[in-house]
Amino acid sequence: MRNIMVYDVAIIGAGVSGVFTAYSLAKAGKRVILIDKGHDLAERQALLPDNPQIQYEGFGGLGMSEGKYNYTNDFGGGLSHKIGSKPATLLMQEVDQILCQFGAQGATFYTTDDPALMAKCQQAGLTMLTAQVRHLGTVKSQQVLRQIRHFLDDKISFAFNTTVQSLAKQGESFQLSLSDGRRVNAKNVVIATGNAPSEWLEQQMRRFDIKEGQARVDLGLRVEMPYSQWQPLLQRAFETKLKLETADFTATTYCMNPTGRIIRKYEKGLVMADGQNCNESDVQSENLNFTLFVPQYFPTQADAKAYAEHIIKAINRGGERIVVQRLGCLNQGKPTTQQCLIANGVKPSLAADGGYLPDEVPEIYLAAAGEFFQRLSQLLEQPISADTLLYGLDAKFFAPQKVTSEFFETTTGGLYLAGDCSGVTHSLSQAAASGLHIAKRFCG
Ligand SMILES: Cc1cc2nc3c(=O)[nH]c(=O)nc-3n(C[C@H](O)[C@H](O)[C@H](O)COP(=O)(O)OP(=O)(O)OC[C@H]3O[C@@H](n4cnc5c(N)ncnc54)[C@H](O)[C@@H]3O)c2cc1C
């Protein structure tokens, strides 16, 4: 039997939250092992073109993607609710400093802050959500991760292509058996396994009695409208994020793509309407698209999934069907026909079935769109084009929030949940910040 290796902290999951925890601990001279079921960075980069799974797993996790770090408490998770707005902001500033230290300083940096526009939005009954944005893009993201990986190389231990077969607390420390045969003793364990549903994490939750709160699922219509109508709101930024709050619902614009296209998204056995950035396609459109998401909460993740499945599978009709309706037709209470779509001023960028949304989509999503367009029209000082197209439906699933302390510690002392698996963060910036926050606990 091999010797047991002793560490201060074992981190399970090498996505941004795990990597930022590891970086901070390595700098403080802590003994750390970083374990991930995916590949190390160099292998990931070599395998990436042929294997889509590599996009999600291994060193850097989802941080290998677009690398758009939104520094804000307005969206991207509830870090500020957990630790306070100021500490959350400071941690995100630290995330940016670290990224810059490892090569991100040349990457696009901008703010969506625009006090005059914010005031106009407020007058129209909308809230403009703002962020400072460091947009690395895929190439720079990988370069930055490579430099962080290089920094960590001789400071911590790694276990890639490795899972944790057993995790148990004995006395004041944890014993881990790894699938590569290694045995590890660690004073603390940070689980940082991301948002993807995980049987392994569920096992740990049962074992350590980690309770979880409500599950959230956001559903909404994907909107495609003339780009020219939105242009006045996009003078300073690529995207404007607007929020509408009423007594009955909250609706937020998400993933805006000026001159982009609508595409099909395949997730959890569902086919949904998603948006594609204009840079990802050779063909640009004259339209702008975004989803108007309305969050709903359920007692369990299974309930949230069942709700979304019930609605979206009925639209899909056992295939890849997506329904689309012209706003003008919806307002007149009549279905949109294929002829209507052919003659429509806004040319649909996705081939979808013309239909009548009230027959297919719960009232709340239509009410949200109706109220939102009314306010948007007030903001733009012009009516919203009747040729605007509404596609059903898009969905976004969230891991339920787990019960943890303000330092993300579970009721089992020494066991922490970082990043998206905590259910608190939903973005690169907040996931990375949560890792730094937890590391401060060990180094403070
Ligand atoms: C397609 C896509 C694009 C996105 N783009 C953006 C964006 O541009 N900006 C933004 O702010 N947010 C974006 N997000 C969200 C963002 O990527 C996540 O919020 C963030 O990556 C979460 O970081 P994390 O460390 O918690 O998890 P992840 O980055 O998901 O990393 C989790 C790691 O844990 C490993 N792992 C999982 N289970 C185990 C296990 N049992 N044992 C060992 N290892 C395990 C995985 O292999 C992975 O490496 C995007 C999400 C998706 C799906």
C-alpha cells in the first residue's frame, strides 16, 4: 500500500473556483492537492477540437470558454448576499488583478455603467444592470490559464483524470482515496465541482448531511427584433442588461446578440431557442436577439426540471420543434402562419414553426414579455416593431443553494463548497472570487 500524502487542503475540481483557491493557498505556502476528473491543461488543449466534453472538464473547467468576467453584484450569482457587497466587489477586483498578473492586462476591459441611460431606464420602470467587464476571449483565456498552471507547477500537487472514490472525516482531518490509488490526508477539503448535475456530489451531500434550499429554473421567450431599434441603448456597450420587477414576476434580459442569430440549444434532452454571437458565424443578421428570463423556484431540483420538461417537451413534440410567433399576431390574438413569417420584416434567423404562443407557453412568460415591451417602448420613445419575433422557449438551470456559512463551510467543520456547486455563484468572476474568499479563511 502506498504512503498517505498529507496536505493542508485538498481541492476537488480544477475549474476557476478551484484554481483561484489553489493559487491563493500556494502563494501562502500551504500544502495543496488539486484533483480533477478531467485532463491537465496541455492535454485539454491538444484534445479540444475533437472532443466537446473537454470544453467543460479539466484544469480551468468552464474558464476555457469565452472568458467574459463580469465584475458585478447585479447578476452572475448571489455572492454579495452571502458575504456583503463591498467584500464581494473587493474580491472580484482581486480576481481581475490576478488575471492581469498572468497576462490578461491587454484584454478588452469596459464598463456598462451609463448614469444618463440608467436614469432613463428608471423613468421607464426598468432597472439597468451594470458590470465592469474583462472579456478575454477563448485564446487569451487559455493563455492566462497556462501561465497560472505554470505558476502552480512546483508549488502544489495535482491529480488529473482522477476521481475521489471515498471521502471521510476522521478526527480533525479528512481521508481521501483517489481513483489513481493514492491516499490523501487533508485538514480541509474544498469541493469545487461546478454546476453540472453530479451523482458524486449528491453522495457527499447525503454523507455529510449538506442541506439545500430551493431550486431555480429560468424560462423565457427568445426575442428577435430589429437591431436598429436597440441601437440607441448600445452606444457604449455590446449588451444592455435590463430588469423588470413587478409584484408577480421578475424578468431579465440575458445573452444579447446584436446582429447575431437564433440557434437550437440541446440540453437535458430538451431543444431550446438560444442565441449565437455574430462573431461565431460567417453570416450576420440585421436583428438583435436576447432571452427574457423569468426565474421560478421549486422545492427540489427534480421539481424544477420536471416543470421545464413538461413545457418544453410539449413544444418539441418528440423532435426539435421550436415555436415562433410575431408580436403583432400575438397582440391581435391570432396565430402566426408560415406565410406571415415569409413576409415578415424581421427575417427569422432560425427555421421554426409559426404558431400561437398562448397555446404552448404559460401565461407568466407572455405577461412578462408584454409588460417588458411596454416599458421598452417608453424607454426607446417609439413602438416596438410588430414584426418582432418570439421563440419558445429558452431555459437556464441552476444548482440549488447549499446551506453553508459565510465562508462557504458546511456543517461538517473543514468541508467547503466553492464556486457554482455551492449554488451561490453562476459566473466566472463570482466563482473565482468565492475561491479567494475561502482561501482567506485558511490563510487569515
Ligand atoms: C457554455 C458556457 C459558457 C459560459 N460562459 C460564461 C462567461 O462567458 N462568463 C461568465 O461569467 N460565466 C460563464 N459561464 C458560467 C461559468 O462558466 C461558471 O459559472 C464557472 O465556470 C463556474 O466555475 P466553477 O469552478 O464553479 O466550475 P467549473 O468551471 O464548471 O469547473 C468544475 C470542475 O470540476 C471538475 N469536476 C466535476 N466533478 C468532479 C468530480 N466528481 N471529481 C473531480 N473533478 C470534478 C470538472 O472537470 C471541472 O474541471 C458559462 C457557462 C457555460 C455552460
